[in-house]
Amino acid sequence: LPALGAPLLARHLRLLLCGLCGLGHGPAALCQGVSEAERAQCREALRDILDRVYQPLAVQELLVLQGQPKQRCPGAGAAPAWLRRLCGHLLSERLLRPGGVQAVVRGVLEGTDGGAGAEAAALDWRKCDAVGKILAACPQQCLSLEDYYRQVCPQILDLLHIQDKVAARQFQRVATTTLLTMAREQPQLAERHLLQPLLAPLRRCSEAAELALEDLTAGAVLVPEAELGSCVEDVLKVYVVGNDSSSLLLGSLQSVLGVVFSLYSFAKQNVSYLRSPCQDILLWFLEKAEREQSLAVLEGLAGLSSHVPTLHPQCQLRVGSEGGAAIVVEETISDEDEALYQKISLEQCRVESLVELLSHCQKSGLAGDFFIHCLKELTQVAAEDEAAPNPAVEPGGSFLELEQYQARQGRKLLVLQLVAALCEGVSDTVFTDIVQQFLAAVLQRACAHPARGPGAAAEAQTLAMAMGLVAAVLGGAVQLKSGDFAVLKRLVPLLEELSRTYPEPLTQELASDLRIAICTHGACSPGTVGAAAGGVLGRKRGTAAQSPAGTAPSPPAPRHGHGSPSAGREGSKEQCPEPSASPAPAGLQELLVSAYDPQPPSRAAALRRLASLVTHRDPEALRLQEKLLQVFLENVQHEDSFVYLSAIQGIALLSSEYPEQILPVLLAQYERPAQGMEDTMAAVTRMKLGEVLMRVTRALGDMVFQHREPLIRAFLRGARDPDSALRASSLSNLGELCQHLGFQLGSIIQEVTCCVTAIARTDPEAEVRRAAVHVVVLLLRGLSEKVTEVLRDVLRDLYRLLKHVAAAERDAATVLHAQLALEELDTAMRRVLFPPQTLEKKIVVLP
């Protein structure tokens, strides 16, 4: 009866299911007096009710009957075996129905108490993982494992597209866990029914795909914008968030990395939300794969090999209307010049994108390894080029030989372009641990192919730089230990071969002297070694800061061109004065002139020498402290890290000696961007000044208290800057300053807490939110046992912020910072609440 059906199913569903299960499927002792026809009617009614009700509710009730969530049936005993088997069979039937996967997931994860239960379940990852493992197991009543995968896998992929924000996190977690479990247990079936459909939009436009382009007109959409964006997001959820680096997943992802890289390069040149997920996918693969595999993939992305299928040559990316991209069939360009221009632009854009991608891989050493790989590739290409004759010049050359020669020349140009872009775009910190490899690669190339022909000058300069660097290291530019000489001795065979085979006599002599200096650990250092080191450090050959006769060396001849004061500061009032216009002595004046040298090594050496004069409190240098500060500040804006780091060191030394005079100038520069500069350049300069301020803070120690207010005010203003990198840098500086101030923070802690809380909750950039939480970590770490005293008024707010970040933040690094802060807070509170008990003996003298 419909009138009775609704209230019975709403209020007494569980009792109805219990009765029908017992009457229809229970043992004979439980059903005395019930005929077989009535039992059949009960079995039919049971399935009819399960089909009529809301399917997640049916799953929940069957789980209760099976005895799974025992907390819902307090006092109930264990379910009998026949009932557990029956409920398992009925649950499998729910799963194999259309839409059954989503019904089972909702039934397990959703509570019956409304939104609060659903939100709590969203945070219970263990329950999501358990559901994923259940879905990965094939039910017994299924015909075959292949049939189960064919029926269930499309529904699992649909779980990735749930729109409800609260439920989406649960469903994505379940889908990812299920997919990874299936990939481990049944790799072939998972590849066929999960990974291939997941990556189908990217594979459809890959170079390896066989496109029937004759059936497609020019401009036809091959992959729509919505489908491509959804595919990239699904790959991010499964591979990056799932974070399972099995060979199956890495291999399947490698097949589409070329298309992802093309999409990343395209998004980098346009405004698209796909840039960040594509970058995360590429970086995840390069980090998780073996180093050789990563280098092979980078080589393929650069166009040096075919290890990675790239975007089909007849496919083209087009900007989408929703901020994404679509892949269309390329239209034929009739103008040859236009086609050539587009090809060159595409290659240049690909190289720039690869260098930017590698700039995020510096800490892992991958960028340095790829740079060395490119140098070795350059040596190999040069060797092949010398071994193979030029068919354009040789008589009787075939067209095949001419084509092979052109391919070799194109490969050589591409390698040269890569090396040049890596040198310009990747910070020199990438070479920290691989200087020896760089030197070995250069020396090995010089041994195999001495400089000759059109490129002889460039190769000779590279060799001179490498040998000068070895000489500078041996000459005292770096404090060497015994282990460093063990590394340098690997260069001895190459230097010996250079001393015997290189056509240039001076290079032969220098190679022999360097070999002697390395073998004797610098005890025997011939004059050529010192001269080569002086050339690298910016001094003239055979001269030092003071000539043997005691007279100051003559200043270097003025240079004109890129980087010189006259070329870079035309019309400026702050040009470096001529030697005769300054009251400084000749030696100091030469250093001031060299501080504007167009060559970065010479400029950096002069800045370090000026900083050394400040350290030793040279009276002439201290008398010109304003001029020195001006020189250092101008060099902070230099793009070469060797130069601006030397300038930063000089400013820090000056500020620690005269904080009252220097700090106001630095704070004014930090709070006000330099005039006439681009926003990006101004932000970079301000971040460098922030590093200067932090070095001064460390140098001042407890004396920094009297400068706390202007410093904190400057960093709080920087935390509201439009540039995200500057916001993160300002927050990092703020955290370190708070750590140094400790008990001396006082009332300023309220402003710091409000700023950090607002940024950690609302800033759109993950690195900025990460820096804000890191401020709390440093603050707690610096205060240690004083936490309850100094943070008495804001401790509850900080605790709530950390719990919110740990529960709701998506960025893993930010969550880690929050967990570290909670651990610091927990340790501090335990020390306060449970002080260590000490046993001591007392001797009392009785009267």
C-alpha cells in the first residue's frame, strides 16, 4: 500500500530488512510455519525494497546488518554467518548496478546525521582508503575479473569529477586509492581500463598517435577545452596527490609528458590556469623517477631524443574561452617565412620553458646533472661533426649525407642554445656540488677536441675560465680541506693530457703547473697558477693589491660597453667618479672603479676586497662609508649572483658597524621600490635588501631590540605587497626577527599574530601561506619555555590557526609547517604543565 510504504520505509527500514532477511534467507529453525512460497515472496520483497530506497541508505543499512559499524547498534552481538554472507552478497549486487560505485561510496562515507557527519567523514582518510581497497576487490558473484574491471572502472574515474566541494575530497581520495590498489594488484587490467581512459585526451594528440587527419578539416577541434582541462586535473589528482611512484604509473605518465610539457609551455606564454598543474605534474615525475630516466625525459623534452612522444606536428594549441586550452588540427601556412618564424619561436619557447622548469630542480641536483649532460652532448656532437665531412663541400656527396649533416648541425645548435639558456636562466647555486664535474667536462672536451676553426675563440675562453677557476680555488679563494683535494685529483689525468697534447704552449704550461699544485696540495704553486687566479678574480696578470715596489698599481683602463658605468648609467647623477675626483688613495680608488667593471668576476672581487677593508676597520674605507654604501647598493641590483651576494655581504658588514646611520637608509630602500625599474626587478632587489636586513639582525644580536619597530613595520608592509615572492620573503624575515627578539617582542606580538593569521587563511599563493605558518614555527622555537609568558594573549588564536591549517590546507608543505608548530607548542606546554621532577637530599641539623 503506497500510504503505508512511505512511513514504513522512512521509520522502520532496518526492522523490515531484518525480518525479510530472516524469513527469506534464514535457517529453517527460524522460519517454522513459513511455506517455501512465502519465503520466495520475502526474498522478492527484500530486493524490491532495496531497489526502491535511496541506494546509499540501503548500503548503510546492509552494513549495519552485517555488523560493520558496531557503534550504531550498541549492545548488539556479532551477526550470524548466514546473515553476514547474505549482506555481503546484497552489497555486491548494489555495487554492480548502474551507478553502484557512487552509491556504495556515499553509503559508507556519509553519516545519517546531516552535514556534520559528512564533514567529519571528509577528514577520516583511513575510512576512504578502506573503501578504496574494497572497490579494488572483485566480488565472488561477478562473472570474471575482466568483466568487473570493465563495469566498475569508468565509475571509479567518474568519482574524480564530483562537484560538491565537501564530498569531492572524499570521493577523490577513494578513487585515487582504488586506482593505485588496482594498479598494484592487476597492472595489465588497470592499464587497460583505468590509465588508458584517464590519459586518452593527451594520447589522442600525441606524436605516437595515428591520426586520420585526412578526415579532419583544418581548425577542427581534436580535444575540447573542458575535456583537456579535466584530464590534466585528473592526472594531477591521481599521480601527484596519490604520490605512488611505481614503474607502471611512471611509465604511463612518461608517454604523455611531451604533450603536458607543450601545454605547460603554451600556458606559460598565455594566461591559463593549466600552467600550475602541468608544472606540478612535470616536477613530480622528474623528482620520483630514477635520475637516468629523468635525464632521458629532459633530453626528449628539449628535442634531443625521441624518448618522450611530443605533441603531434599537425596539432596546435589554442586559447580556450574558460581560461584553459583546446587542441585543434593545425592550419597550413602558405608563407614560408612565417612558418619558419613560428618554428623558431616555438623552439625558443620550449627551451625557455625547460630552463624555468629546471630552476625548480636545483636543490635535487637535477638541473646541474642536466647541464653536465648537455656539456658532454656538446663534446659528442663536436666529435661527430669533425669525423663526418661536410657533404656540401665534398664532391659527390649524396642528398642523404647532406640531410644527415644538416641534422647534426641542427642538433649542435640546439645543444648550444640549451647550454647558453641554462647558464643564463638557472642560478649558479646549481653548480655548488658539481663544480668538479663541470671542470672535468670542459677539460675533457679540450683534450678530445682542441680549439680550432670558427668556434676556437669561444672554446679557448671556456677552457681559460675553467683553468682559472681551478687556479683561484688553489690560490685561496676557497678554504680547502683534505677531502677537497681528493676531488681535485680527479682532474690530474686530464691536466696531464692537456700539458702534452694541447697546441697552445701557455695552456700546456698552466696545465702542468696546476697538476703540480694539486698533487702537492698547494705546497708547490708556480707563478702561472697565481697569475691565472688573479685573472679570474679581476686582477691584472702579475699584479696584486700592492706591487712589489710598494707603489699602488695603476687603475684599470676604463671600459665602455654593456655593464660599464658610462653605458649602464647614461644621464645619471650617481656615476662612479674618476680617480682624480676622489680624495681616496690610489689603491682604494682602484677598487671603487673595479666595482663597476663590466666583467662579473672582476666586479665581485672588488666588492669582496672593499668588504674586507670594512671588516679590518680600514680608516680610509670607513671615512668613505657613504660612498661604499652607495657602491654596494647599486651592485645589489646586478643580475649575477656572485656580484650581488658580495654586495650584500658588504652592506651587512657596514650596517653592523654603523647601524644608526645605515639601517634607516636600508629600510627606506626596502619599503620604497627603486625608481625606473620593472615590478619584477624591484621585487627582486627588495628581497635582496631583506636578506641584508636579516644578516644585520643576526650580527646585532641583543642590540637589535632598539631597532625592532622599524624592522617589523617594514616586514609587515612587505607582507602586503602585490608580489607573492616578496610577501613570502618578508614573512620569512619577520619570523627570523621574532625568533631573535624572543622575550622582547612585547605588544608588537598582537600585530604579528593578526598579520600571520590573515595571510595563512586568505592568501591565494601556497608559498606565502607556507611562510606565514613558518613564522609561527620560528616564533615558538625562539621563545621555547617562555611561550606562555610572551604569547599569553594570542596563544589561543595561534593554536586555532594551526589546527585550521592542519585540517583544511591543501599544500603539503604548509600542513607540515603547521604540524611542526603544533609539536613545538605541545613540547612547550608539557614542560610548563609537567616540570621535570628532581630528587635532592637535604641535611637538617637538629637543635
